[in-house]
Amino acid sequence: MNITISLAPLISLIAGILILVMPKLLNYIVAIYLIAIGLIGIFNLSL
């Protein structure tokens, strides 16, 4: 049984949970998320 998880949905899930827990971190979480998604797109990472 193999379970494969894409990196982008995992990052967005973690970001969403952090925003719910600590709304003051919204700007940082969005910035980190956008940078991560950009890097994934540039380097074609699919983990």
C-alpha cells in the first residue's frame, strides 16, 4: 500500500491550520506559502 502526498496541498493545509490557530501570522504564512509554491513551480518538485 503506497500513499503519495503532493507537496503543494500539504503546505496549504499546514498554512490553513496555522492561520486558524494564530491569525496574527497571516502575512508571514501567506508570504512563505507563495514563496514555497513558486519554488515548487520553478524546480518542478513533486514529492
